[in-house]
Amino acid sequence: MKRTFLLIALLVSVMLGSFIWFVATWDPSERPTISERSPLLLFPNTGGDHDNQRQIA
């Protein structure tokens, strides 16, 4: 039980540390944001059967 708790605490601390490192070393001028590289397509037009695609009112 104690080993499991220590393993979970270790994994959480590694994830938190890597996130803090990412934020601390992030340079916005170095590379474009994700939305600038590939626009978000919620309902892409696949060119297939249009009867099966959902209609948004």
C-alpha cells in the first residue's frame, strides 16, 4: 500500500515538474501555436455520403 502511494506521488510530481519546466522554458516567438499550424475542424467535409453527416441548425 505504501509503495503504491509512493509510486503515484512520484508520477504526479514528475508530471507536475515537466509541466512547470514546459511553462518556464516556453518561448512564444520560437514556434507558432497549435491553432496557427492546423486550424480546428470540428466537422470536416470528407466528401463522402452527405446523408450520414449531421446537420447543424
